[in-house]
Amino acid sequence: MKGMRPVEDNGRALLMTESNALKPVVGCVLVNWNGRADTMACLESLMLQQYASLRVVVVDNGSADGSVGAIRTAFPQVTVLEAGKNLGFTAGSNLGIECAVKNGADFVWLLNNDTVAPPDTCGKLVAKAMLEPKAGLIGSVLYYMHDPGRVQAWGGGDITVWMGRSTHFSGTVALGPTSYLTFASVLIPREVLLRVGILYEGSFMYWDDSDYALRVTKAGYGLAVAEDTAILHKEGGSATRRSPVVDRYSTTAGLHFLRRHAAAPWFSMPLFVALKLGNRVVRLEGENVRGVWLGVRDYWAQRGKVFRERL
């Protein structure tokens, strides 16, 4: 591109222009689906970021709550992509990622729309990426929106791949080969997106961060957490936690994840479903049992379908 030149900085190839004052360009991607209030609050925090080379992209998944008009009126500097329908988190994020990369982003910052980021967040994420040139993902420390003094996730958590379970880290830990970083807030270098690919679209939502983290580590990259970040996360902005809808989507996504990553999918996949069903039967959650079965049915209907995961 005219007026741009590649610069090597601590092992990362950066796309530099006079306008970004030798700072990497960050494309922040938010996905919105009828989350007007949350998205507007998140965008307000992004407009206060102390990082000049930040570009924001909102992908709207066919909202019917006036989100698009409100965003364009209040934040004309934000790029709004209208998907026209609910593509889910993964495919929606991929639209934003493609837009950011196409427009020269050195890093893509995936951020949930139900978060609020302190003004120094973007700068701290980039600084950590520069200090950790072998990191393929740079996570954030998340705190509960309703209880800002309590850690929700220290970057991410750990995955028990053979049984399809994940847990959040509540404090500083050493990240290993089965760790993941939550996509509520994560910075991804351009080089990783070009080499590893984008989010696996077999998951409408859920398990996308675990899938991508394993792909990144298998490609030889490490994981890092910007420990000085402090993002407030509302959580559950798209669906009520443990609702039948959540069970449906998480079951389908979990089965895709196990098929792709478990050492013995023929064992892990039935176990995953059995544990989910047993848990909900014990709690007498009939609608959630139905949600799990619908998730299994959805996965079964997708057999043989090839899902996009490359730029």
C-alpha cells in the first residue's frame, strides 16, 4: 500500500505510516446482536482509549433494536458492517477480522460488546505483544461488571480436552498447551491470522476461543496475558447463562471441538453429551435437557459440512 513500509520491531513485522507515529495499527472488532445499550457503552470506552492507532469495526448481526442507526449517529468514526442476519459470534467476528486485516491492521483486538475497557487497555495489550514476540494470542484480565473487585477470568483458563470441560483461571498461572484465552478480550497478531487462520465457523458461539487457542499453540506460538489490564465484563449479553439456548449452542460447538481436538472423539463426544444430560436431569431442568438434545441434532445435521476457518 502506498505510503506504508514494513518495520521489524522485536520480531514482529509492523505496517507503519506517518499517521500512526510508529505504533502498530489495531483493529478492534465488536459483534452486536440486539445489544444496543451494551455496545454503545463499550464504544464509549473505546473512544477514550489512549492509543491513536486504534480503528473500530462493529459487525451487526441483523439487530432489530435500532443499533445500527444509533451507532452511526453517535460514533461516525466507527466502521459498521451489516451482516443482515444473525451469523453468530464466530462468523460475525470473521467479517470484522477480514475488514480490519484488509485495512492494514497489525493486530486485531476481539472484544465482547458487553465490556468496558479502561483508557489504557489497548496500549497495554500492544505493549505486552511487543514484549512477547512469540505469543500468538494476548489475553486480558477480566473483572465482573457488577463486582469490579472480583476477577472473572485471569486471561482465560484450562481445557480438559478428553471430556470437553473448561475452567477459568482466577489468578496468575503458567499458561500451558491446554490453556486458552477468552475471546471476551484478546489481541491477535496479523501474522497469526494469516498463518493459523480465522475463527472456526462450525461454532455459532462458544468453544471458539478454546479451538483457536489449541490451533495457535499447535502452530508453535505461545500465549500471554497482559496482567495490568482490567476489563469489566457483563457476561451473558447474548443469552441468559445456562438457558436452553445456551445449552443448545454450547453442545453443538462442544461436539465440533471434540471432533477436531480430542485424542479419541468416539469416546469423548458421547461422554460430553452424557455428562451434560445427566447434570440437567439431576437438576430437573427439562427445557435444558431438550436444549442439549437439540444441540446434538444440530451437530448431526452438519455432518460432512466444511466450515470456513481461513482468511
